[in-house]
Amino acid sequence: MPLQTLVLVRHGESVRNIGEDSRRCSHCYSDEADRQRVGVNSDQLIPLSEKGHQQAKKVGEILRDHFGRFDLIVNSGYVRTRETTDGILSAYVPDYKRTAPIWETSLIREREPGLIYFWTEAEVQKHFPWFLDYWKNTDVLDRLAPGGESLLGMSTTRLPLFLRELEDRTANFYGAKVLIVAHSRAIQGLRSILEGWSYEQFRDEAINHYPPNGSVTVYAREQLQDRWRLDVANKVF
């Protein structure tokens, strides 16, 4: 099989990730000060924090020492995954950083957050008074914000499409090593496909094993069985 090794990395800490544990809903801000601190109103434009840049450089050193050069590096095209990719490549020699094959694809973007992503909790309560209770009480795989996307939905549509296209792009390699720099829910969705999770497994992972910023997950392909073997899951260095 041409595609042999997959390394999945969640982007480093973004400026929006700071303080997210205190928010009642990941799709909105706690208050106006929280929103102003982030300072951008497009999910694609949210950058890394200083800690996030440091995490990316550390991951780069680990990947360089354990895997060497990758045959293909994939990211979502969002600023935080681009910056993480740059930080990882900074650990390599300059010629590889300049010439590394990079594919940016929105197929591995984060789950679509919908209309309220940059609203405060007070604004959500005013315009969608039912939402916070709905978010709390709906299954983690099925819930979605107005105009948004469910975790189960993204994992059964665009993520399988991404994996098929990835196979096509690496068809001329033998034993290809691919680095994927993506987002937390996209990584969980990819894992659900690669490992063939049941609904119950997927739900448990989504609730209890959220990939930390800068974490690394590694798969090796077992050729005789033509299946992916999980070697490392959500490891932070």
C-alpha cells in the first residue's frame, strides 16, 4: 500500500482556546471582554497564541527526530493550522522548509460553528433562548448550532472524501508518510473512520478524550490486513 504512515497533529493553542474551559458553550464567548481579547470574527483567521507557537516548534522537533521528512503535509488552510505547520517545519533544515509538499484543504477544517460562533452568551440567550439548554442536553455527536454542522455529519461526509483524495494523491508513492495538521473535532472524526468506531465508542471519545492542543496521534498501516494500527493517541510532548 502506498500510504503507510499517518501523523495527525492538532494545531497549537489558539487565542480563542485561551479561557475556553470557562465558557458554557464552545460556540460562543463568555462576554464582550472575552470576544475583544480574541479580536477577529472569522474562524479561518484565528491565530496561535504565543504558547501555541511554542507547542508547534516542540512538535516539529519530535516529528523530525522520529519520522524525518514527510512525503506530504496537509493542513486546513486556517491561520492556526498554517502557523502550526510553519512552526513544525522550523525544526527542519531550511531547504525542506522551503520545498516541503503542502496540501491545504478545507475538507479537514474544524466543524462548521454556525451563526453564533462570535456571539456572547448574552446575545445567544437573547436571540436563541433555547440554545444553551439544547446544547447541554443533546448528544455530543448530533448537536449543532444554527447554521452549523454536527460531529457525526462531518465524519460521514467530507472526512471520508478527504481520506479518499489523500489515497489518490499518494498513489505514486510507496510507504508514504503523511502529516495532517488539523482541528480537534476533525481529528476525532478521522479517527472514527480509521479505527471503525461504533457510535458508542465515538461518543465516548468525543466526550472524554478531547485532543489537546499540539497533541500527536500516529497510525501505521498493516499491509496484510490492510488496516490502520493506532500506535500513539493524543500524546503531548
